[in-house]
Amino acid sequence: MDREQEEMQFLGLFGIYAESYKIILSWRKLFSQITLSLILPLSFIFLAHIEVSDLLFSKILHNELQLDQTQIGTKSYTHLSDLISSEWSYLWLFKFAYFTFLLVFSLLSTAAVVYAIAAAYAGRDVTFAVVMSVVPKVWKKLIVTFLCTFFAFFAYNLVAAVTLIISIFTIGFSNLGLVILGILSILYSIGFVYMTVVWQLASVVSVLEDLYGFKAMMKSKDLIKGKLWIAVVVFFKLNLSSLVIQVVFERFVVNGEAFGWLVRAGFGVLCFLLLFKLFLFGLVIQTVIYFVCKSFHHENIDKSSLSDHLEVYLLAEYVPLKAKDVQLEQFDV
């Protein structure tokens, strides 16, 4: 990271993109190794989930249609009913395995990329072996932050569901009711996006500071002030790009029998390549935004202290560096 932290606060949207690209290019060997070991499996899991889920669900729909045309009480009806129950069980087990592996590789990738960028900023000559030795220790803090975020999202969605039910029973689906429900939906979406942005930044905070869980979320909430719109725009662009890749994959690979195997394979490889590049770019951007927010709030990170903080992760007995040692050194602009 060539820029001094005082300059980071002036980076706009395209400046953040450019800085992220420079970081990847400068450390391309290290990021290539991280991508091969963590981000490629993450991308494969994401796309394979779409293919397998569609296959399992198609079988369930086909058997349910046959069940509707089969006389109740016959052996065929009992066999189809048992088969459908088994297929639903397989689908839910697959979903559980998918979300488990997705979570593990997502957090491991986040830990590896954030640590690598912090090491680059601190001027450390970090290797892939060092990064992978540190990742399990950082991952523990990330999983705590994720669980706290999951609880926050659960509570948020529960309140939203209760509010929706009460609104439907009190105002119904009249013209006024539909307007109110539309406003509530917009407010819910705004809150959901805001919480997601806070969670993403809290993941970086969990790696680079001695905060994790709800404390990391509160720190992230404070940091994002003043740079919220940039973070939201980045969030929408990354998720829109991911959605486009997913739609193309479903159209030309999952449901692309009419195009032939060669076209399907080509689009499958293309979607895979685009997706892992998007995942890597997104994680780097997420970390750069952290430094931008720190600079914007005049919380200078001393490079020598940050280097010491990163070194502590390599010790057998991990003792977190205090926040006052890594951050909060005020500077004047």
C-alpha cells in the first residue's frame, strides 16, 4: 500500500478500486496462493450449490407430480411418498453442508486477505506459509463476530416479521395499507444493507484490532460514519455483479441443455473465473475501506505498532494488542 494513511481519507469510489487493484498487483504471488487454496474452493462451492440444488429440487417436483397422479393407498403411492421425504431430507442436509463450508471458507478467506494487506501496509515481508499459520488464530475471532452478527440479523428479522404481521392485521391490503407496507419494505431493506455493511467492516476490525463480536460491530458502526454511501455503493456493485454471474450460470449452465455441452462448459468456466476474481477483489476492497474510514476519522495506524500486532499472531501464546497501541493516534490534516 503505497499511500500514506493521511491520504487515504480522500479516496473516492474509483480511488478505492484503483488502490485495491494496485495491492493485488503488487502482491500477486501471495494473493494467487490465497486464491488457489481458499477462494477457488469458495467459488466452486457457491456454483456447485446452484447446480446440485436445482437437480435435487427438480427430482422432488417430478416425483410430487407423479404422486398427485397416483391413487392414494397403493404401493406406488407409498413408495413415492417415502422417496419424496428422503429427497427433501437430502436437500436440507445438502443445504446445511453448503452453508457450513461456505461460512468456513468465507471466514478463512477474509482472515487471509485482511492479514496479508495489513502486513503489506506495515511493510512486512509476509509469505503464504506465514499467512496460513496465522489464519486459524484470526478465524476464531471472526467466527465470534459472525455469530454475534447472526444473532443481530435474527433479532432484526424477527422484529420485522412481527411488524409486518401486525400491519397486515391492522391495516390490511387497502390502498393505504399497500403504501404503508411498501414504506416498511423500503425501511427494512435500508436497515438490512446497513447491517451487512457494518458486518463486513467488523470482520476487518476483528483481524486488525483487539475487538471482536458486538464490540467489533460497534466499532465498525462508528468507523463507517462519513463513508457510508461509498460503502453502500461498493456493496451494491459487488452484489449486483455476483447476481449477474449467478443468473448467467443458471441460464446457460444449469438450464442450458439446449445450448449443448460445449457452450455450457464454456459459460461454466467463465462464471467460475469471474466469481473468484470478484470474491478476491471484494475482500481487498473491504480492507481498503477500513483504512479509508480510519483515516477519515483521524485514527492513524502506526506502522511499527501494526507490525508488532501482526507479529503477535505468530506467537504460541496469543495476547491481543490493545486498541490504543494499534490505533487512535490522532493526526492533523
